[in-house]
Amino acid sequence: MGGAWLQFVASGLTAGAIYALIALGFSIIYNTCHAINFAQGEFVMVGGMSAVSFVAMGLPLVVAVPLAVAAAMIVGLLVERLAIEPAHGNDVVTLIIVTIGVSLFLRGLAQVVWGKGIHALPAFSGTDAITFFGATVVPQSLWVVGGTVVAVIALGLFFNRTLFGKAMQATAQNTLAARLMGIDTRVIMRVSFALAALLGALGGVLTAPITLTSAEIGVMLGLKGFAAAMLGGLGSFAGAVAGGLLLGLIEALGAGFLSSAYKDVIAFVMILVVLFFLPTGLVGARSGDRV
Amino acid sequence: MSFAQSVKRVVGTGSVAFSLALGAAGVQAQEPIRIGAFLAVTGPASFLGDPEQKTLEMLVDQMNAAGGVLGRKLQLVSYDSAGDAEKARTFTKRLIEQDKVDVIIGGSSTGETMAAVPLVEQAGVPFISLAGAVVIIEPVKKWVFKTPHTDRMACEKVFVDMKARGFTKAALISGSGGFDKSMRAECLKVAPANGIEIVADETYGAADTDMTAQLTKIKGSAAQAVLNPGFGQGPAIVTRNYRQLALPQPLYQSHGVASKEYIKLSGDAAEGVRLPAAALLVADILPANDPQKAVVTKYTQDYTARFKTDVSTFGGHAYDGFMIAVNAMKAVNSSDRAKVRDAIEATKGYVGTGGVVNMSPTDHMGLDLSAFRMLEVRNGTWTLVK
Amino acid sequence: MATGSDSTHAGAVPAGAGRAPAAPRIAAGSARAARTRALALLAAALVVIPFLFPNSYFYEVAVLVLMNAVVCLGLNLLIGYAGQISLGHAAFFALGGYGSAILAANHGWPTWLSLPVTVAAIGVLAAVVGKPTLRFKGHYLAMATLGLGVIVNLVLTNEDRLTGGPDGMSVPPLAIMGYVLSGEKLWYGIAAVVLWASVWLATNLIDSPVGRALRAVHGSEVAGETVGIVIARWKLAVFVISALLAALAGALMAHYSGFITPSKSSFLHSVELVIMVVFRGMASIWGAIVGAAVLTLLPQLLTVFKDYETMVFGGVLIATMIFFPRGIVPTLARLWSRRSGSGSKSP
């Protein structure tokens, strides 16, 4: 069963990479805005759907993809300015409702603009499957995993090596102190949203050739990305990546070896079990329970 | 008063009286025929409800432009139930009590239909459902009819074709949606009677984007052919994964993906895939002497001209539902709910997009296996399998 | 967002971190009088409103509103007063419906028995599940309840031999002593009585020692613990009560509609319930009814927007949360009391 086992791992990593990107988006926004952005899944959707539109207009993929990601970033910025900032300072539940409202709004808008159908994006480099040790992957999978790796490395460099990135970390650790130090936390929040949108949209354009895209995909993806972020530890960079990959693997292995009908149940049960024993996630959250 | 003036007065009064009488009779005749509908125009089942809505709108406009039915205008009152059974129920109630419709065409999905059934049975309103599962008309309910082929028929059609190609062992892979599960249950039931043994039975989630795990298991099983009951994006992804994993067994899809969109989404992977479908899909390659040729060709032309998009089988179901209802009203020259119901039940020889319909008190759908054609994808388009 | 600045704040623990909504205010000394007045008003409204209904479609919607209000009441106790969040409450609602339906339809139990047994069983389930779950806090609690809700939803969808699968199952009507309870008007009466009883229960709970303990939990768990309140027990109690109310409403709705589908346990439904609670104002019981009404009626009203329905709904949510962060009812109540200059009247 060597080939089957490897097949499951391959598809698990591909899905897991996307979950990781979404989870990163959740963590970034949580860190700087202290809000759970339930519209994170919609950023993925906007990225994929925009790319489909640009390609339909006749633009080559090389142009369409970055344009789509840029479009999503603009959407992210607008969301922050129009919905999050005015609601800032309210309690957790209120903010959650606002982001749910944003998610509904974006979904409704997508249905009006792009219709309710399903769309495919052409693969970046062809569809001929690549076989290795009895498992097959489509080239797009390599793009997905590769793209995620590049994004994660770039993000790490951004946070640790650039001044702005460090400012973001400072804001995450203690907003008040950061402000006292002269950091404009509003800009930080805006950039956070743009960044989360970028990550989400990147995931969206990378997987659209494999998973197809429609106005509705954001819901489940957002949910799973959130679950992955929690699994790894909300607010933790490494945790988001680990959580995402792990969730993807659990799903694929569960479907392959246990039950394809219940693979989602298996995944969520595992997450709950992990949270039960490690209440702050695998890698651990940044802030404790402040007294 | 002169003679001329008296005449003028008489004629004047007479014509006023005459036009009043005409007006009164006209006002009476102007009471529109209300057709109620609740469809899943948005939400997960939107590619069922959207073409259904469009079709009904188009037909109502066409009929009204041609003078209406029984000299009265048609009025379409339609609500978006978004695939939700609760909403379907509330809107059905609204249609019956508030809008006082004469007939209801709707229920894009089985769940929505079944939620509305108790209401129409109680209130006595003829209801033509556009959903697929066999439970809608089995057992027969007095006021409930349906136009789409049942999922059981789809299974049988596929199994007959498998048998003809010499296969005896098959695998199923289906989604978690209502349509998928219902059809899977029917297939499991009727397989033995058709000489097919189901050796693998995999499932995937409705929003899943990768079925390689399930297909890998099927690859390693004893199945000689694979059937994928499902609709939406699941089957398209299954088809792509199928090619990626290079499974040798032939793949059958269900009538749920009988649309050009499925071919577009699956790309090259769809080559060689077979599925049972209504003649509507292959209007242009039907032989000239086919009884359905005229109807499906006209509907396809009208629909694509008006909406700039391909026809879909689901829109076709709405077309048939509408025409059957209207024909029934014309047959009894009335929009009375009970009379129309009787007339619908007596529909015989109606040639629609789904097939030739012959209803009876025990059969509230009226289609048989010949209404399904077996199609195969060749060079990115449908071809008829003999 | 201010901490409770106006009026009488008899003995309640002040709000903790600046973000949490202030604990509900009570008019000192006249709590019972205010309560009785409000309950009487509610009863009067419930009796009078049906006379405005032109046809039974309105009764149908009313029953829906009342049942949603019952669920919201329970959820409000959890979110508004005890400060815990649950993103999976629709699961209790659906389990209530399915439990009674399965016992009655598949096992032949009489419905007057299957309903209370189911509701009680769900109470037990909530106690068992709640104990480990409520150890989590904040977002982790959100995730835990979300996960549980999703699991319930998936199981209900997949176990089609038991539950009829995604297409749902038929539910036999409620019958007591052989007398079948059907018809919108009768059910309006039942729903009204149940709602009134739930409100009575909830208001009594809030103003009792238990209720004060709850508000302490909400205000600051640590402070509450310091004065000796055993937090975990109260949190669990509220959780179970809210689950019981949800299950009751779910079972009643199932018998009334004659049909139930797994979508009743979906994440979206849980979110809708939370929205209803927050909309009307956390820690404001009367808002329960307003919120349930608004959110139940909204789809009916939004049909005019056709394609733009989802967008408008989302937009309305955002705007409401921005301009009425404490919920519509408390914000309006505050504006009202500020204008009239008197102390607050609404609980």
C-alpha cells in the first residue's frame, strides 16, 4: 500500500498548504487587531474569482495572477477601513459579527458580479500528472506547495528583518506600548488586512486550477483555516503553518484509511482533542490570560 | 329637443352603457392567473434554481405576449428559498395564503419539496416539483407531481449500459448532498436486479476539493466501472482526479451534471465519460424524426437568445412543469385548483424537454426509461450512444 | 462602549477590561415591580398581536419568531450574562428536533413522551459536553463550540439510515392523549405560552443570587472567584439551561413543521442565532424578542432585493454593529433614558 499512503500524503500537503496560508491570515489579523476575521475565506475566493475574470478578459496568467492578488489586497484594505476600523474597540462578539457581515457582503457581491456558477483557472504549467513511487500529482500541486513555501519565507523575513515587520510584532505584543513608541497602529492594522488578503488570494489563485472556484468556496475554507490556526495556536506564525499542514494531512489520511464520509468529523475531533490537552494549541499562543 | 339630438343622446347613453358592460366583463376577465414558485435561486443549489427561475420568467413573458392563457394574463410570484427547507415551507405558506396562487411550480431540491408537501396537501393546491428524488411521488400524493426523471431511473439506465458493455462489478463514489445520497441509495437498491454488484462505495464532502484518496481506494478494488452520483463541482473534481490517477475503469456520471459547464470544468478529463441525460442537451444532434426535436430546439434557441447562456436540464424541468400546468388549465378551461389538478393527472402524450409524459393516478411523473438518452463526451461535446 | 455610567447599579460587579459590555443595570429595589410589569406587558402583546394577522401565513411567521426568541433567550443568558460564546448552539436545536422525531417516527414513541425525554436527554448531554468545553476561554471556546457544532452537523447529514440524510425526515405531529395539535393558531398559542414561561424563568434567574453570580462571572471571572463564587459550576448551569431552551424550541418546531433537515444544525444557523442575540443587545432580555423578530422577518422582507439579498443582509449587519454596538434595544433604551433624564427602566 506504499503508493496509496504516499498519494494521501501528497494530496494532504497540497490542501494543507492552502489551509496554512489562510491560517496565517487569521493569525496576523488576530495579533494586530485582536479580531477573528471570519471573512478570511472570502479573500481566497476573491483572489481566485478575480483571476478567472482577468483571464476571461484575455490577459495571460502571468499578468492575471498578480493583478488578482492586488485586487484582493485592495478589497482587504477597504474592508479594514469601512468595517473594522469603525467597529474597533468593541468586544469580541461584536467584532466577530462585523466580520461575518463582511463575509456575507463579499459573498453576495461576488454572486452579483461573477454569478453563481463554478469556474476553472487554467493550470500554470500544464496538467500532465507526475508520478513518483506510485503516487501521482498534478504540476499545479507543486506550484501550491512551492508558492506557500516562498510566501512563508518571505513573511518570516518581513517580520524579522524589516522595520515595519518588527513594528507589527511590537503592536501584536502590546498595542499601547507600541503606540507610545510612535508606531501608528492604524497603519499597522491596515497593512495587516492587506497582508492577510494577499496570503488568502495567493492561496486562491494557486489552487483554483485544481479545486475550481465559485462565489461560495469561502465559507468552508474560512472555517477550516480558522480550525487550523487554532490547532497550531492562534497568533503563532509557526503554529499557523504547522496547523494548516497537519489539518490537511489528517483529512487526507482519515479519508484514505478510516472513512471518506467522516473525514471532516475526524479532523474536527482531532482538533478538539488537541485543544483539550494543549489549550493554547500546538505551538502556543502569544498572550496568556491577562488578569 | 330635435330628432338628431335625441338620437345622439340614445347612442351616447347606449355606448356608455355598452362600454361599461364591456369594461365590467373585461375587469372580470383581467383577473390574472397566478403561478407561484419557490426556487433555490441563490445558495448551494443555485444552479438548479437560477435556470428554473429564468425559464419561468421567459415563458410567462412569451405567453403574455401571445395573449395570455384563457384570455387572462399570467402572473409569476416567485420566491428564493436558497435551498433551505424552512424557507421553502414559509414561502409555500405565503404563496398559498397571502398570494393565493392557482398552481405552484417549484422545490428545486428534494428537501425543499418535501417540506412543502404537507402544506399543499392540506390546502389543496396543485404542486409540480422540480426535484429529483423518487420519494416525492412514491407513495403518490394527491396534489404533488414532478417533472424531472427520478434518480432511480438514472441508476437503472447506467446499469443497463454497464451490463451491455459486459461489466458486472461497479464502484460508487458520491457526495454528501441530498441528491447524491438519494441517488446512491437508489443505486444500491436496484443494482442486483440489474445484474450489477457494487464492490466499492466511497463518499466525499460537498465542499471537498480533492478526491484522490477515495479514488485511490477504488483503483485498487475489483470494480470494472465507476458511477459518480452527484452534482455541483464535486463530479468535475472527481473527473479531473480520475484522469490524474489514470484509472483504467470507464467513468459514468449522473444526470445531475448533464450540462456543458461540466465538460468545461472537467476539461480533457471528461473525454469518454458517459451519463444519462434528457434529449434537451443534444438538441442539435437529434435525428430529425425524433419526437422531442422540435420542442427542445425551440426552447434552446429562445433561452440562449434571451439569457446569453447555455440551457440546462433543470431549466428544462421548469419548462415542462409550466407547460403541463398551462396545458391542464386550457384543457379544463379554468384555473380552479381542483380541476387543474385533475387535468394535470390526466396528461397524456405531452412532449417536453425531458421526454414524453404520460401521467396517471398512480404515476405522477409520467416518464419511462426511454426518456433518458445515454450520452458520451467526445472531443469536448456530447454524442449519442446507440 | 462606556462602562455602566448612568443610574442605579446596585451591587453588580463593574465591567472588567474595557472591551466587555457593561453588566446589565437593574433599578434598585423595584426590580420585582419592573419585572411583573414587563411580563404583563408581554402577555398582553402576545394576546393582542394576532388580531392584526390577515391570514394564517402571518401566524406561521409568528410561530417562527417566537420559537427563535426562546432559543435566543437561552443563548442570551450564555453570551450576554455569563459572557461565554457558543458558535455551535444550532446543534442543540437540531438535536432536540431530531431526537424527538427519531423516537417518534422510527421507534413509535408517543410524541408527548418523546419530546420531554429528548429535551431532558439533551440537558444531560450539555452537562457532559459542557464540563470540559467550558474550561476554554474566549476564542478557544468559540473554536470548541464551533467544532462540536460542525461534528453534529456532519453526523446528522451522513447517518442517513437514522436521520434521513441531507434531505431530512418527516416528523409526526405532536399529540397529547390522542388529541393531535395542529394548525397555526393553536401553535401560536403554544409558542406564546412557552415564550412567556421562558421569559419568566430568565428574568427570575437574572435577579436571583444565581443571576448575580452569573454577572460576576461575566464582569470578571477572577474577581468573581476571589469573592468565592465557584465559576465553573455557574457557567455549566447556564450552558445547560441555554441548551435545554434550544432543544425545546427545536423539538417544538420540528413537530410543528412536520419536517426537519440537517441544515438546522449548520454553522450558518448557529451564527444566525448569535447574531439575533447580539443584535438585540446582549444582556437585554426584551431584545431577545426584537432580535428574533428582526432576523426571522428579514429574509421575508429582503425578498424584494432578489439578487442583492445577501449583500444587503451583510451590509445591514455591519452597519448595525458599527452604529449599535451594544445591540439595538439597549442603545435605543439608553438614548431614550438620556432624553427623559430618568434612570434606566429596562433590565
